[in-house]
Amino acid sequence: MKSANISKDIMLCGTTQRDVVGRILKTGPLEVEFDSGQLRYLKIHGVEVLRAIGFLVRDENWGTYIPNIKNLKIDERRDGFSIRFKAICSRPGQEISYDAMIEGSADGNLRFTGVAVPKTNFLTARTGFVVLHPLTGVAGRPALAKHVSGTNEWSKFPTEVNPIQPFLKIRSLTHEVLPGLVATVNFEGDTYETEDHRNWTDASFKTYVRPLALPWPYTLPAGKPVEQAITVTLSGKAKGKSSNSQKKDITVKLKKATTKKMIPVGFGVPAEEISTSIKNLNLVSNANPKILQCHFDPRKKHGLKELIGYKTIADATNAKIVLEIVVKSIKGFKGELLGVARLAKRAGLSLDAVAVCPVGDLKSVLPGGKRPPAPPLPALYRATRAAFPNIKLGGGMFSFFTELNRKRPPKGHLDFAMNATCPIVHAADDRSVMETLEALPFQIKTGKTFLGKSPHRVGPSAIGCRDNPHGATFTPNPKNERICLVKADPRTRGLFGASWLLGYIGTLAKTNVEAVTIGSTTGPLGVIHRKFDGMQPYFNSLKGPSVYPAYHVATALMNSTGKRIVDIENSNEKSVFSFALQDKNGGITLWIGNLTSETQSVTIQNAKRSLRGNILDESSFIRATQNPLQFQKQIKDLGNKIRLKPYAVATICIE
């Protein structure tokens, strides 16, 4: 098969930018990874104490600068290690640099200092240290907070996702790492507070400098130093050894089918993707989406034309239509909604549900902040039911769970509540994106506590950001790189995107979510190719229709609605995600996805015979993207031990 030249990097992650893993440093019981100016995965006796420590610089829209590291010096000794470097963050008209020093000692203690000096007046939403505590062994566990006033307060890291900061005005946090061993993290140089990072699907609790109650963005004056430091100190002695290590060989054991059934999975359809979706109706209909979540925004002059386009796609797929309506008016919302209803009727668009969100709720509100002007929600919901009688009513947020959690809808008005997610709000490296899967169950459990009987739906969601509620717009991505808060994330187009999507849908399917929609049919958030800015030449050089690897995961799960979820025993869920469904005849389909950049070997323990199926990886990438319908029909013998290359997804049929 002839095709454009394509590199392994493009097949894996859709970009030639390398995601370089940092350098591991060890001394005594302490192990840490130094990565691009940050410390990651700080462990004591193999137990993760902190997910990260970093001196971060953000722009006025909360986009994170990628620092240019200079004069890096690393010294490893018998009694410890030290790291020194200079980091420069700049853009036209704005520049700041900081000098950093890190000292780790054989007793397990560590100190990280940073001194930043703006070269120009520097506009920022936050500049300073950020410390991340992991979820495992931390969520729901006791913590001692020392406040800037000098008082101590016993509390705990929250179990439910906290919409506001669980720890305010703090100088240190202390928690037990292992029985008998305690770690204290001390924060110097400013007033710090902790927020629940799970609101944005980050798998951590984040302690950061400068309280959110203060105005932002703010300006750091040229030439005025900003000095801060973080120390980690151990006390006590661990009783026994950690059992936190993972075996290299991964085993997956199928257990009994549950009574829980696979949820409906659908597509989001942004208005700008209507024409390309219609051009690719055969691929859209082959995916068999159960829902088309169609966006309607009067600010963008959406009208009859868009609604007719949505009808064309709906007729080809038989999917249920959910019309997302951005409500522009504060006082005239009743007439606005009636106008949309009339247009839908003229278009012949049969709606299963309508979801409404006021313009004011599209942007983030910080804890304690004033909610933007918007219609009273009970009145808005009543007006929507009047305009669209006998149709399901949805509400909540078209943005992140953060906003749903902070601006909770009144109970008793909705047939379902909703939110989308994005895994690149705060970090855009490959491992951080995959780790966001850990936070999803916490979000759904928390939503259940305040949504009452209203079901919870999630989406449209993708790796890229469908909207940026924290700033004016998306972060630009002209070089097709891994950057926070971009719309066109390159990994959507690679094998990474397929493995992440399997983990995303599979994780949510095991919770109490009623339905999931993925970002889009086509375009930057989609699974079917459309040319757009930042696209690598491989897909653009193809003459016929083509898809991204994630299309095959979407298709498989969209065609599996109603099948029973099978319990699985997985020896290493953080490296390999597994998900299985049983049909009415007892046949089981098992999906396993490699969440890492390393090859993984997986043994299916209780398979009675040689397994059959297909593997989506770099060796099948061209066939899967250029001839998707043919690829989905190709079944071969796989044996009982599955070798998964980086970010590969295996579909296994078990009779």
C-alpha cells in the first residue's frame, strides 16, 4: 500500500516533538525524576509522596510557559544530589527568568528554591511554586495543615471532589506516607493554598502560590525578585516494607459478567464540522453513534442552515439528537428559546433532548467570585420546557466538571445534568494526560451527591479543549506540539488518542454516568480526518477518506450499547487499561490498551483457547487509517499472551 512517509512519532502521538522522560535521581530512601525543570514522582521507599514540584510561569489566560533551560548542572554524590539551572520564559514583549537550586539528601529530605526576576513588566495569572500530592494513599486520609498564622489544624484530603480549596493560608502540610513514617511539605515565600485538582481531571491535589481571592491576571514589576522555596522533611520510621511495587508481567483475568450494561456513546457535532461530517457520512454512520450532541450558539449566527445540516447527519445515523443551546439573553430568554424551537421545527429536526447553558456560565468563576449575569436557572428551565414540550431537558455546564461542581444546578428541574472534560488544562505531557483517567470516578461520585435523581452525562470530550473557560481563547499551537489548553492536540490523531479514548470511555462506563459523547466527528476534536491548521502532512497527503486510530475504539464501543460489563482482575491498571463486554449469546469482547510509551506483555489468564482479534498499533497504522472498514473486519490468531507496542489497543474475541 502506497502512502506518504510517516514516522513512528507521528503514528504514536501525531507530532515530531518528543516527550522526553526525565532523569531519575536516588539517594537513601528518596527517589525523584528531574524533568524539564520540575521534579516528578517523589518517592520514599517506593511510595509516591508527591506527584510533582515545579516553579511554573503562566500567562494571563492560564497557559503554561515551556521554560528554556540553561546552565543545567546535576551533581550526584553518595550522600545526596544537587541540581542547578536557569530557566527563561518569554514571548514578544514579555520575559521572566528564574534561578533554581534543588538539594536531596540521603536521609530522604529535599529542598527546592527558586528566585525569579522579570526582565520586563510581566503579565501573569500565576508565577511560583506548585506542589502536587497524588490521589493513591492520600485522598480521604488525615492531614495536618499549619497556617501562616502559626496555628495547626487537623483535617483530611477530601474524598469527594471539593469545589473550593480544602486548605487555605497554609505554610505546611503533613501526612503519613507509610505506617510510622510522616512527610511534611513546607511552603515558603508567599501565602499558599490547596485546591482539588480532580475538578479538572488532574490526578492530584495542588498546592500553589498566591490565593485565588486576589485579582488576576497581575503584573510582576521588571527587576523585582520573586523568591520562594519548598522543603520536604521526613519524620519517624517506616514499619515494614512497601507493597506498592508493580510486577513487570501484566495479567488480566476475566471474571463474571455484571448486571451493569454498556452506556450509549455518541459524537459531539460542532457547527463548523457539519459540512465535513456530511461528506463522510459513511464513516459517521459506520461508527453507529447513539447520540449526536449538536451545538447551537446565537452569538455565532447559528440558524436554520445548521439545524438542517444536523438533520442530514441524524437521518444517516438514526442517532438521538441532543441540541446544546447557548442562551444569549438575560431577560429575553423565553423569546430566544421559542425562536430556536421554531427553527428546529422548520428544519424537521426531531429532538430527543435539549440542553441549555447561559452565556455567563461558559466562563469560569473562582471560589468566592461573583457569578456573571445570567437568567435565574429555574425560570430558564421552565422556559425551555415550554418551548420544547415533551422533550428531555438537560443543563449544567458545556465546559468542565469544575464549573458544574462550583455552580451546581437546582435540584428537581433537569432530566439530566452534564459537563465536558479536558485532560490538558494544567499539564500536557503524555503521562499526565493518561493519569487524568484516575480522577474520573471521583467526579462522577461527587456529582451524584448534589445532582439527586438527575442522571449525569459527560461530553463532548476529547484530549483537546472544546472551549477555554479560564481565558479569552485557546492556546495557539502553530508547531503542532504538546501544549496546555489547545484545541488541536496532536495526540488525538495518533495511537495515543486511541488508547486514551478506550480508557476514558471504559472508565466512565463503569461509573453511574448515563451517556458519554466524544469531542467531534471530524476536525481538531474528531476521529475522522479533516484538514486544519497544524496538521502533519501524512493525513493531508491522502487522496481518499481517512480516520484516526481512535475512530476504531469509538466505533467498537458505540456498537456495544446494552452489552453487559464484565468484571476484570488487572495486575497493573496504570500501565494497561482493560475493558470487557458480554453479548446476549455469552460471547465476550475484551479490549486492552497500552497507556504507556513502552511495550507491555499481557497474559489473559483464563482464556481456554488461542485468542482471536486484531491489534491497532504502529504496524497496522496505515491500514487502519486508510482503509478503516476493511481493517475492522480483519481478525487473526493472537495467542494467549498479547504483546502491546506503545499505545497499542487490542480487540480480543472470546467465545
